[in-house]
Amino acid sequence: MSALQTLAATGVHGSLGSIGYGLAAIGPGVGVGIIFGNGTQALARQPEAAGLIRANQILGFAFCEALALIGIVMPFVFGK
């Protein structure tokens, strides 16, 4: 008997919302990494533009984290 058949036979109970949030957290995680990685490169190339670069990083970070918060809320909205 395979592991998948064993799990199906025992009646695995779980929330698809938690799986959905796990998948939804991947996108903002990648986005935040790209934002701060490219921001660090920009600061190294043009230190005189630090204020503008930092402001854009914070704005981009806020938008990415908003996606994660939406991912947290959606399972509660559509949950049973």
C-alpha cells in the first residue's frame, strides 16, 4: 500500500485554506526579496539617491505584504 493510499484510507482532514495561504505566501516572499535585493544594488551604485530608493523600497514592501494579508483573510472569507 502506497503512502498516498494510506493517507486516503485514514481520512486525512485538513483545511484547504491553510494550504492556500502557504501558496499565497510564496509570491510576497519572492517579491520582498527582489525589492530589497535590487534596492541594495541601487544604493551601491548611486548612494546619493538613498532617500528616493529607500522610499520606493518601503512602498513596494507595503504592496507585497498587502498580498500576504489578503492571502490570510481569504480562507476566512470563503471558509465553511
